[in-house]
Amino acid sequence: MGFLGRLRTLFIKGEQPGLAVDAPDLVVVAECFDDTEAASAALTRSSDFIPPESAVLRHHLSLPATALAEAAALVAQDGYVLREVGVDQAGRTVVTAARAQVVTALECARERSRMASMATRLGGDALGWDVLQPR
């Protein structure tokens, strides 16, 4: 890696470009769908999560169909990829926003808060998050 490549990695928030968010060998190693549980507790209770390894942080959101394009544009600014999953009982679209990065409790908590804020502004809800790592 050249000088510019190393310099660029200093300014990318823990992203791991070698790990694709859609890699077929990814499995859920930690998750939190309870607003009252701390990210540190969720990560600690997982025996499968390997902290220093590359991972995909994936947020689960429920959004109105009319807000999907705006949500996709907003999360893309931070390197997230938005994928539609289905429709919930309220008729809103369930989506995931995922990106490869080094996952820490602080980063999970910060990003969970940001996703919840965005979902609320767009008329939706943040349902929870999970972490995926290769088998």
C-alpha cells in the first residue's frame, strides 16, 4: 500500500474494505434488539464475536416506503448499504443498513443512536443491530 493509501485509511472510521457486506460466509455473531441493553453487554455476552477481526455492523430499520430513497442517500454518506428485507405489520418497509468496519461497543452505541435518530426523522423505527463475521 502506497503513502496515499495509508493516509486514506487514517481517515476512514475503522472500515475494512476487504470484507464485503454481502459475503456468503458471514454469520451473525452478536445482536441487540433491546433498547435497554448496552452495546457492551450485547457484545460481551457473545462467545462468537472476535473483537479485533473485521466485521459487518448491520442495523435493522422499519421505514415508510416513501422515505427509502432519502434513507439510502443518508446512510450511503457514511459507507452503509441499504437493503430491503420485507414489510412489517404496520405496512412499513423493513431494511438493513450495513457496512464493514472494526466493531466496538462505542461504535455500536454511536451508530445505533444515529440510525434511531434518522429513522425517527423519516417516520420509522430502529429495530436493533447485529454483527456479522466470517465463519
